[in-house]
Amino acid sequence: MNEFNTYWIISGLIIFLLIVYIIKQIRLEKEIALKDTTLESLEEKLKKHKLVGGRHKRTNKKNPPIV
């Protein structure tokens, strides 16, 4: 009878810790997703100002670079 109780206590504790871990991972995932969207918007703004990617500013005036 005593071994049966310890089995349930240990399994309940493991399940509880697993649920806490999953909730923590979901919160972390949402936080990282928010940071990713801000990085994408910053990258788009930099591309508009030709600071990242694209071609050099001195280009043929007849064929301007497509951004």
C-alpha cells in the first residue's frame, strides 16, 4: 500500500512539472515571436533606406535598382 501511494505521488509530481515546463515554453515562444516581428519590420525599414542589401547607390540612372 505504501509503495502504491509513493508511485502516485511521484507520477503526479512529474506530470505537474511537465505541465509547468510546457506553459513556460509557450510563454517563451510568444515572446520570441514578438521579437521576430520587430526585427522583420526593422529590416524592411533599413531596406527602404538602402542600408541593408540592395545594390550600391552609384548605378546607371537609366536602370535604377529595384528595391
